[in-house]
Amino acid sequence: MSTTASNDTVRIPLPELHDLACRVLRRQGLSQAHAEAMARTIVAGQRDDCQSHGVYRLITCAHTIRAGKVDLQAEPVLAPASGAVVRVDARYAFSPLAFERGLPALVEAARTHGLGALVIQHCFHFSALWPEIEAITAHGLAALALTPSHAWVAPAGGHQPVFGTNPIAFGWPRPGPTPFVFDFATSAIARGDLELHRRAGKPLPPGCGVDAQGQPSTDPVAIAQGAMLAFGGHKGSALSAMVELMAGALIGDWMSRESLAFDAGDGAAPCHGELILAFDPARLSGGDPAAHQQRAEEMFAAITGQGARLPSQRRYEARARSLAEGVAVPRALYAEIQALAG
């Protein structure tokens, strides 16, 4: 398959886009191992039409590198095994390689104990969580991932940023190629979507944020200078606080306010930790996991049987198109990426 183009979109074969992403990242000074791991995550986002977490992230990663805080060569350090807990120190590098290095030990911990916890510390996390979740469900395990970010989000009833966008992701393995996965920010809109609206000069939907005076706004620039809001009012705010505690204080790493203070106005990707839990249905179900898996499938059928969609269904449909036709990239963004690749 060769690269094709329309007026607004370029379609690129998956391996070609991966190679382009690697060239960009290597040109920024990243080691080959980091570039490969990051490219896998970034290209997966574009493949699944997650524009805010696709190749646009190459631009934001380049900005983070220019800020001078991220280590471009650091090898993640996997701590000696300690029961069900797996610890990886990313050593102030980007997060994907640390996750890949810790994944085999996490799977082994879940198989041995019924559940395992992967604690990643001191990482610059820039991506969606669902690629990590899918890597775990591919082993027949259920998974839950939590991570803070920068303090961009005000608590319910307030107007000063305290929380990050603080995503939560969950995955359940299913027969066939695609698991049940959801991945959403606890903010009303993802930070990447806010940035894309700003770049396009488009207003945000009402309820996404407030300006610096605490007044409701749909202007992405004004909200960036004020605060984003949690989804669902006090419910999203409480979930966001939980993420701060579980993936910050609990694992001994920074919370969103500390990440933003470390950034010191450089506008780099957040630096913090991540907590990923894996669960083995074969161990936790108490026997006959296939029967319990069938009960889960009956629930999914009850959802889709009435015309409702499962989370990630749109992503999976986009994935099938990308594999058949090439990955769609907006033409203007493709030009920016090519420029970064030199």
C-alpha cells in the first residue's frame, strides 16, 4: 500500500507511519528503544482515530524535549520482585518504555497472586491509557489504570486548578480480537482536545471550563488561563481526587499540583507516576472462569442487543479502516510531522 491523499487527509500505511514517528523521535535525541516504544503508542492512537492522542503528540513531545526536563536516554529500572507489586523507575524519561519493561512482571504477578500492581514512578506520561490496558487484556487479564497529570482542573464548587485531567481506564478480555475497554479523563474534556480546539480556533462545548475570573467560558485560550472542570460535577471531582490519591500519594509519587510546580511554566508533559492493576479471572472467579466469562458476554449482548454501543467500538471500527486503507492523518498535521522528521 502506498501513501494516498485527498484535499484534507493523507492516508499512510501503518508501518510507514511508525517509521516516520520513529524518525521524528530519534531526531529529537531519543534512544532507539524509547523512540520505538513511543511510536507504537502514538501510531496506535492515530490508527484508532484518537486525534488528540495520535501523531499530534509528536509535536507536544518535541516541545517537552525542548523544555529540557525529560531524560532522552534513561533506561527504566525494574526493582526486584516483591510479591504482587512490580515497581519500575522511569528515571524522568517518557513512560511507554517503562510500561513495556514492567509488563511481563505484572502479568506474572497477576498469574501468581490473582492480581498484580505495576507502579511506574518518575515518568513523563503523554498518552492515552487504553494502549496499556489492551496490552494487558491480550494476556487474558482484566486491568485498571490511573494516572494524574498537571493541575489544570478545578474541584466541583471551586475555580482554582487542583486536579489533573486524571484519566481512568479499564479493560476486560473477551473472545476475539477486541476487549471491552473504556478510557476517559475525569475532566469534562481531555487536555489534548482542548489544545486541538485552540489550534483550530474553535470554541469548546459549554461546561468544559472557566476563565481566570472563574466565569464559565467556551474559549480554549481563556480556559487554559483559568481552569478546566470535572465531568459530572461532584461525582467527577470525587473520582479525580481518588486518582490523585491512588496514583500519587499511595505510590509515593507526585500529585498534579506538584507536577505543575515542577514544570515551572515550561509547558512540558506532566511528570508523575502511574498505577496499573491487573486481575486474573482464572484465579479470582473461584473456579470455572469460562462460565463466568459467558455471563459477561451475556451482559454485553444485552447492551448491544438494544442498539447501544460498547465503549471503544468507534475506535475498533476506525482501526479496521486504518488496517485496510491506511491511517488517516490531517494534511496540515502531516506536513508538521514531516518537518519535524527533517
